Amino acid sequence: MSDVLKLAELLFPDVTLLPEDMEKRYPERQLKEGARVTRLAPSPTGFLHFGNLFTGTVAYRTAKVTDGIFFVRVEDTDQKRKVEGAVEVMLGGLEAFGVVADEGVVGEDIEKGDYGPYYQSQRKEIYHVFAKSLVKQDLAYPCFCSAEELDEIRAAQENESVKGYWGEYAKCRKLTLEEIEENLKAGRPWTLRLKSPGDLEKKCFFDDMIKGKIEMPENVQDVVLLKSDGIPTYHFAHAVDDHLMRTTHVVRGDEWISSCPIHLQLFRVLGFKAPKFAHVAPIMKEEDGNKRKLSKRKDPEAAVTYYIEKGYPKESVNEYILTLANSNFEDWRKANPRESQDAFPFNLKKMSISGALFDMVKFNDVSKNVISLMNAKQVYDYTCQWAEQYDKDFYALISRDEEYSVNILNIDRDTPKPRKDIAAFSEIKDYVSYFFDEIYEKNYEMPENITNDMAKEILEAYLKEYNPADDKQQWFDRIKALCEPLGYTPNVKEYKKNPDAFKGHVGDVSTVIRLAVTGRKNTPDLYAIMSLLGEDKIKERLSDAISNM
Ligand code: GLU
């Protein structure tokens, strides 16, 4: 037996399976031509960053537009960072925005699919099969260097342009089988390192789906493949997993670009075809004229839970993600205002190379537009869903009489130009508050040109005239008819021409009525509001205003 075969047995005595066995266990997927297999590979930190949702959506859409597969793999090799319940939290966040895996980890400790286990911590046996195979081919070796020795190497490299465990510095490369045996016998901990076949003079090339052609020096580092506890590093696990899980497109954060020479080399030495890469730039935020990454520490909107708690519908978040992700999405949306997002031909090539900018104002506008296109029942259902969890008192009010609530939400909605004033369901309580005595807040603060006495005079006259049987035209005519006897003009243009001739115009008269009935200067269609409130409530509010002003 050659030395490397002996070494392989020495290091991995229990590993009997071969890479071929793994290839058989995880065969090529039988998918239609062009179908892409993508994945999201979160570390279970328990915090779902908007960037994770963004990258997850990009991966998900990439699979969906090609009738491919999107799966979730949990990268839990760093046991120190493990957080109880974290997977549930992260999957819940993804699912809330429609990023649902076809395969992989679909719940805390629940997996689906033939390419598992999808928790890396349960794949040790698989990694070791490939680790052993690399040792047999003299492409990997054990390293016994202690932390102090590695520090010494680093110190000696101060003037080297390439630092790290490589070339002459990779001293464990040169250990003989006997020396290794001695170390093992002495129980010294070891890591498994790649024997990098890289050449400093050579370049590696790849064509990133987002960033385009990339050229970097080949990897020469003898990177660690297995840590001293036998757990793989990200690099090694990535190559083995994405190969065996038959990922066709690795969509991930662009912080991994610099590691691509390592990854491409690993795919090569392992005899795997490298997947295509799509490196997504981080979401940015503008602050004082400077751009920085959207930050978990500084920006509440960096947490996916923020959108859930505020009651932004998933359609809005998705719409904004698509706006940020694909440069042609907004034009597509203009041409197809009511088309489902799923009909959009999502394309990795339309992603921006540098980080897209998160703009809260824009996001809210997008959301207002999305909600304006929903029907009242949808808005009602969503609002109930949100309120049931986050505002129980309001839930009790809004669900008390569904028909009444739906009618409220339908005001100015079912029209060619619906109002765009609600961005999140948490805003609805305030938006509809004057329809519910329990939360209605009186406000008789009149416009500057109207004194309380003037307002009272208008309201007294109106209360006499008010007729709940009016249709909209009659209702408005009645308000107009009040104007002249009280010294106002029904004609706004006339008022503008000759403001000194009048106390005000019909707009002022309506505002006084609106304030008395709703406590607001601006509302949707006042006629519709008054019809819904009904005769008794209108009379009560008008009288109330008259006596309390
Ligand atoms: N666990 C890695 C991370 O969270 C995944 C990177 C990848 O998608 O390959 O950054």
C-alpha cells in the first residue's frame, strides 16, 4: 500500500464508502432542459436579515422561472453560533414573503427531498468520504500546527505579498507518514488541509451571472477542509453539498467572491463540475449622503420581522424586492399594472452589480400602490390577520361587523384611480378611526380663516338641512346651497378672483362639516363616509360639535 493510501486509512479508518457511492446515492436530477436548481443556505443565527430574504427571493425566482427546484440547506457547522428555534424563525420569515422551499429544511428538524440530510451538521459522514478520497490522491493532508505555530508563520510573513498557509510555509505538507503516525499516536489534534495545486503565476476565470467575467489569481493556500473536530469548513462543505445536491446556480452574497478561486479549485480536485455563480451585492442604505450596508444594528428595516410587525403585505415586500433586484421590473409593472408578480420574467442578468439602495419612501410608495389595487375584502382579511396578532383591541372592533368594515375599506377603492394612502395594515386603525366611537378622536380645530362662531353657524344650518336620503349630487347641492345665505360662495374660482367679497368658499364649508363628522381636514369621499356612518351618528356628531366648539 502506498503511503497516501496508508495515510487515508490512518485518518479515516471508519470511512468505507467511496465518492462513487455518493454519486449513486445523489444522482443527477431529472429536470427539464434549462431548469435551474438554486438554494438558500442560511446559518441558523435566528435573525433573518432583509438581505437574506432578498438573496433568497433571487434564488427562489431563478428556480421558479425555469420550473426548477429551490431548496434550503441549513449551514449549522458552527455549533458555537447555534441558537435554539433559529431555523423556525428564519423559515417563518421566508415563508411570510412567499419564499417557500420545494425541498430541504422545511421546518425545525423537518426535511423534505432526496438529497438530504439538509442540515450540514448531519452530513459529516459524507464530507469524510470525499476527504478520504482527497488524501488518497495526495490532495489533502493532516496539519498539526497549533494556534501559536500558525501565529509564528504569520509573523514571519510580514514582508510576503501572499500570506497564509501555503508553499514553503505549509510545513505539515512535508511530514512523513512516520511523523504523522507519531503525532496521531501522541493524540495531537489535526485539521485536514487541501494540498493546493495552485500556481501563483496563473489566473482563474469565471463568468459570474451578475458580476460578469471575473479573473483572479489561482488559489495557492492549503486551506482547511476539516476542522480538528472533523467538521468541514464552509469552503469544503459548499463544494461537496452543492455538487451532491445538484445545485446548478449558487446565488449568494458577494462577500464570497474573493473565495471563488478556492471554491473553483476544490470543485476541480474533487472532480466536480462547478456550478454557475451569481453573487448578489448587499442592500445599501444612504445616510448623510454616504452609502453603507443596511445594518442590523442601525436599521429596524434590516430585520424581516419589521415588515411582519408593521403589517406590510407580502405582495408589497416582494414588489419592492423585485424593483430592487431587476432593473427592468418597474417598466414591466407599468406595462402590466395588475399582472401577478409570478408572471415577471425574472432574470439574474438584470441584477445590479453594486448594491441596490433601500429607500423607505420608495418602499412605502410601492406598498401604497400594491394595497390600492387590492379589493376591500382582501384589505379587510389582511388587516384582520395582522390585527389579530398585533392589535387585539382593534381586531375586536374591525371584525365586529365585517360588512361595515369592508364597506369602509371600499370607499374610493373600486375606481379606476383608487387612493394610495395605506402602506401597511398597522396604519388602518388610524385611517378608519372615525368610524368607530371607541377610537374616534374629536378634533374641532378649524382652518385659519374660520372662527368657531363661523363654524357653528355653518353646522347649525347644515344640521337643519341634512337629509340622509340624498344621493351624492343632492348632498353636494345642499352644501352648495348653504353657502350664499351664510356669506360664502359655492364657486371657488369666484372666490379666488374676489376673496374679500366672501367669508370663504364651498371648500371651507365642506371642511367644517368634514371636521365635525370625522375630526379630520382630509378624508376620502365624505358623502360615502356619511352614508356609512348613518343618520343617527351624523346628527350626533354635528350636534356634539355645535355644543363643544
Ligand atoms: N451560510 C453561508 C452564509 O450565510 C451561505 C453562503 C452560501 O449561500 O453559500 O453566508
